[in-house]
Amino acid sequence: MEKEVFEKELAMCRKLHDEKKGCNWGKCATCGVIPALYKLHKGVLLETEDEIRKVKEEVFGEPI
């Protein structure tokens, strides 16, 4: 996945998180979109709940 698309998708996640803490995929705390985006763009497989939580906190700028 190209960086531009990755950044656009993360921006959409941030916006929906700020507005309503979720989207049609589910609530941000349990959503798998961000781990999937990281796998597609960076080739990084986030395997543990702790790894996923840390990345989501980086993306959203607050604890999840």
C-alpha cells in the first residue's frame, strides 16, 4: 500500500474516532482496520493486544 493511501486511511480513522469513537467497522478499541493498514503498508504484523493498543494510541493521540 502506498504511503499516501495509508496516511489517508489513518486520517479517516482519526476523524471518526474524534467524532464518535467508531465507524461501520466497529468501535475503535476493538477494530482491526489499523492493524490491517500497518500490515499492508509497513509489512508489520501486530500480533499482541499490547502492540495493537500502542499503535492505536499513537494514531489517536490518546489512550484506547
